[in-house]
Amino acid sequence: MSELTNLTIAEARDRLRSGDLTSAELTDAYLQAIEAANGALNAYVAVTADKAREMAAQSDGKLAQGKGGALEGIPLGIKDLFGTEGIHTQACSHILDGFQPRYESTVTANLWADGAVMLGKLNMDEFAMGSSNETSYYGPVTNPWRAKDDNKALVPGGSSGGSAAAVAAHLCAGATATDTGGSIRQPAAFTGTVGIKPTYGRCSRWGIAAFASSLDQAGPITRDVRDAAILLKSMASSDPRDTTSVDLPVPDYEAAIGQSVKGMKVGIPKEYRLDGMPAEIETLWQKGIAWLKDAGADIIDISLPHTRYALPAYYIVAPAEASSNLARYDGVRYGLRVPGKDIADMYEQTRSAGFGQEVKRRILIGTYVLSSGYYDAYYLRAQKVRTLIKRDFETVFAEGIDTILTPATPSAAFGIADQDMASDPVKMYLNDIFTVTVNMAGLPGIAVPAGLDDTGLPLGLQLIGKPFEEETLFRTAHVIEQAAGRFQADKWW
């Protein structure tokens, strides 16, 4: 059965349509793979086997009548941040214990309308706050990749660590994910998978547990660039229930795959060359530049001068919005409730027990920067810096740059419970150094596997595009993918 789980979404789609394969067979293969591997990887926090088989049977009926949708019969994993009606949806937080919503998020509803099959809910950092998937109430996810001659367990990145690990370990054909400061692109780079954060407003946020409303955006993690294009086409839509959702037609992203990049102008920002950046990251970047140049692209040095302020500004804006968004979790209507001597004490006891340390840290930071006397000094100033970051990108795009090439992460995956990271939250936050600018400016960004480091761990490159020009990213990422080749973890689980 394992050969079935090796199929990409595109390959499985073709075989399902030809009648060479049934969704029931494919779904059972994935359910068996999850049962065998999840104990070691902890990628799924809930497996919906009965629901998956029921959906697969419905898909097979439609396929037999030639009425299948774009994703008919394709088994997917869903990040635990997405509301799924009647099914475990807890943002991997203790405070949402037992919560099963009576609604379906717009993104997952779109997927089911196109015929996709739900395998279950995927592990993640609590409320999407983290870069290693270690803040989850359900424990850390283990990266399917290991360094050569080393059995040390590595993080898969975060917050969409379960999504990235499940895709890399072939425990789903593709997965939904979300990205607030790099939570799709960083785990994709750590696991040798492809992850795209589309333009802010391209996918509806309705029904997704909010972290930072002006930064959050849904997107897919898949095994290759073509699969990412297929999955994003189904996820994206305009939605009247989300006022930040943009009313623009969704292109056929897959049609961009294989198109030439000859004459395309690719910007290389000098500000992304950081002091102390590992030589292997610079080498990888130079390889990416050479591949695009060989494909006919013009390489142009550019400047994004306010990049240096992106990370500190992000860690003011995001916690501020989080402190507001998470105020709704109080133990009154749903989720965890810890009794207290009065309602104020009940709030305090519930939040104290229900939120993890990282979430508490960010709520406190956010409440502080929004408080009287500090709002102007911190939050307002951060928003002004955000405007300058956005203007930097607008300036280079106005000068004819089509896309920007940067590293995706400052290193390969690090160890679970790494003492350096655990003792200094700022070191963990620095994992998002190359990705947060994209969220601050609302732009699309894609991470694509581009090589392996000296220990055999995957490294990724990032492409940043103009608003709503995801096709350019798919087109360019495919060139890098073709030049770099595909990467897969050696199975140990």
C-alpha cells in the first residue's frame, strides 16, 4: 500500500480520474500509514478514519459518474486551527478542550466542495504561536528528517509543524496550514516540502482561530510546486463573511507551471545577507541565483532598507493583535473551565491553566504595548515601520522587479528541546528573520526545497512576489525545483 502514499496530488488525481485507483484504496493506505507512524511523529492530534472512509466512498461514487471535483478523492490533513464542523478543533490549546465547532471554515468548506477527503487534524504550535511546534498542548511534532549518522529528534518548524511533517512523511497527500510570520514557509524549509503563503486576502480567514488578524493567512504545504498550485486553487476564494477577503477571480495556478522565466527580473536584497549567517545558506542562495540566471532570468541587486526593523515591529504588532483576539477564551461558553470563587477568579484560573507559557508571554507583551502610555511608543510606531516596509517592496516592484529571491530560514532544523532556543525566546524568534517582512507587507511568498546541508538536512529558498501574482511564484519556484531535484527523508519511523 505504501506506493499509493508516494503519489503526488497530481499523480493521484490522474489515476483516480482514469479509474486505475479508488479513493477508498488511497484513503485506506494513508490511514494505515498514519496508524504506523503517528506514534513516532505525533503529526496528527485527531484522526477521522470513519469520516475519511465515508467521504472517500462519496468521491468514488462521483468519479464513477464522471462528476468529480478538482480534488475528488484526494486525502488531506487539516491544521488544527481550521474550524471543522463537529470535529476536534482546539488550536492545540488546553483552553479549547473538547471544542467541536458547529461551523466549517471557508477554506475547508472549499476543499470538501472540490471533493477532498479529510484524514484528520494536524498538530501545531498553540494558537500558531511558535517556530518549532514545541508549544502544542499535545506535545512536539518530530521532523521525519534526521541528520546523517545522528538519531537526535529534530523540530519540523512551526507553527504548521504537523502539516509539514505529515506531508514529508507521506501521511497525507497535502495539508492546509497558516502563516502569520513564516508558519508555512519555515516548516516547509525544515522538512523538504513546498509551502506558499498567498497574498493577504487571497484565502478567507473565516472559521480559522485568529492569532494576529492583519497578518494571518491560510495556504498549503505539499510535496512539490505543482501540488501547491493545485491545492491553493481550491483553498482560495472571495468570502463575504471575511471583510479582508479580496473579490478577485482565482487563477488556474497550475497553468503557470513550466512557463519560461526568460527575461524575468529577480531581485536579490542586500539586507538579507546577515552577519554570522551560515556559509551553507549563502552557498544555497548563490545556487538559486545561478539556476534562475541559467533559465534566462535577469538577476538584479536591490535594497529593502527597512528589513532590519521587520522582526521587532512584527513582535509588537502580532502580540498586540493576539492579546485582543485571545480575550474571547474565558471559560464561560466553551472549552476549559476552572472553577473560581467568583467570575473574575474563574477567568483567571481558566486562563492560567488553559494557556501555555509562550501564549501567555505574547498576551502579556501585547497587552503591555497596547496599554495607556505605551500605545504611541510601541504599537503606533510599529505600524508606521510596517508602512515603510511595505513601501520598500512597492518601490522595487515599481522599478520592474518581478520576484525577490532570499533564503527561507537562517539554518536547517534544530533539535527538539534545544537548550539555546529554550533559554532565549529571542533566538527562537530569529527563525522568522527572512519571512516576517512578507506578512508585514501582505505579500505572497513561497518556500521551495533547494538543497541539503552538510549533515543531509533540507534547506529552502524563498521567493517573494507582487500582490496577487502567485502565478509568478509558482513559475519561478518550479524552475528552482527542477534544478535542485526532489528530496525525501530516509524512513526510520
